[in-house]
Amino acid sequence: MQYVAAVVIGYLLGSIPVSSIVARRHRVDLHRTGDGNPGAWNALAQLGARRAWPAFAGDGAKALAAGLAGWVAGGWWCAWAAIAAAMVGHALPLFARGRGGKAVMCFVGGAFVLAPPAAIACVLLGAVVTAVVGFAWGVRAGVFAYPLVQLATEPVEHVAATGLLMTLIGALFAVRRRPGRASGAPAAAPTPSGAARRADPPAARASRPGPAERSCGPSARP
């Protein structure tokens, strides 16, 4: 019964569209801008770091709160189930008609419940990489290093369970990859290029009447 409660609580918390709420305060619809992803990364791209940091904090806090609730209800595995449900809720939110994000920051928030020492170590690693290369690479370094660091502090089955959460993120990236502009944004109509105009064959140009010929045609007035 505690697993059911943890999953329900986790899903409901994950369904809160924090990033979309933050963006709407600045009159930005994340579904129609950038890559169309209503998550913290698109909020960062559209709003900038100063305005988007609540989106990062809120998305992480959803899974953190879910994991803590699951831990209180039934220990580590119950916390894992609550965090997984929060990530699913973030990706398929009840409060946003199933249009959610990719759950990266939910994973980061949940990591502090599943293995706090590993999470702290990866935050420090991410801070160093961010200072040298940039924020995006810092987050990637911290996320991908997490299961390796966790292996030094947690049982192997816990690390395998972490791998399942990361697999969910990978599946969301694969399914929701958008090669073009965001959905809902109108695409520009194609126009003939200069190369196409230059490629007009000489025979077609020769068959067109000139100005003098047009003025002397049967429909021309005297």
C-alpha cells in the first residue's frame, strides 16, 4: 500500500508544470517557443539564467519532495518508486494534458534522496566543469557521473535502479526530439530561390513575348 501512495504522490507532484508557470509569468509559452519542451532547459533558453532559475529549482524540488515522501513511507525502494513516478508525471503531466518535459531536473532532485553523498560530489564536479566549459556541459558531467560515484557508496541494485531512471530520460529525448521549430509555430512558405530563377531554360525565355510583342497582340488597343 505504501508503494501505491508513493507513486500517486510522486506522479501528482511531477505533474505540476513549474517551468511553464515560471515562463508564463514572463509572457512566454514554452510549448510554442524554442524546441517546444516545457521544461527548465527551454525556460533557460527563452528567459535567461536570472529568470529561469526558479524553473530549475522547482523541477528538481518536485522529485526531491516525492522521494522524501516515499522514503518516509517505505524506505529506499519506495523513494525510488516515488521519484520514478515524479519523472513520469513531469513527462506526461496530468495538469498539462500530457505535454511535459524530459525530466532531467527531476532526476537531479531525486538523486539527492537516493544517494546524497554521490549527488553532492556530482554537484561539485558539475560546478567545476561549468566554470571551465559551460553550464550545459557541467550538468551533463554531473548527471552521467552520478551512477559511477553512486557505485562507490550504494549497493549494485541501487545503481541498476538509477540506470532505469536514466534510461527513461534517454527514451524521452529520443521520442521528443524535434528537428525543426516547435509545434504550433507557423513555418514560412517556400519561395523560389535565385538559383531556380537563373535555371530558367533559354528556350522558355525565348518563347515569352517581349514588351513590343505584347503591345501589338490581338487584345491591344490602337
